[in-house]
Amino acid sequence: MAHTYEEVRKIAQELSEDERIRLANSLWESVEVEEGDATDAEIDAAWADEVERRVAEFEAGTAVTYSADEVIAQLRSIVGK
């Protein structure tokens, strides 16, 4: 008999954190990659390019930056606390 999503979810929640992480990784790896989807290497390369771009912007003084106080105030206004 096949198990329902809810049954599997409840059983999985009883696993240790390490086992849940291993299970999540195993399930993620079992998902087929569609043609045209980026590979892990392509995603890593895109993030590396983005980091380089942001660092260059910051070093050139052209990046828009916010203080921690501004960020926290903005988050509080969104969350309503």
C-alpha cells in the first residue's frame, strides 16, 4: 500500500535532525532536472558573478547600502512589531 504525503511527513518528523537533512537531500536529488534547468555548477557560477559584481559596486562606492538600524526598522514596519 502506498503511503500518503501526510503519513510520510509525520514519520519523517520523528527522525533526528541529521536524518531529516539526509532524507531531504536524498529526496531533492531524486527530482528530475528538466531540460533547460541550470546545473549546480551554473548556479554556483552565477552566484560567484553576482558576488563579484556587488563587491565591485561596494568598492567603487556606487552600491546603495543601509545601516543595520534601517534594516531592522524596515523589517519591524513590515512585520508590525
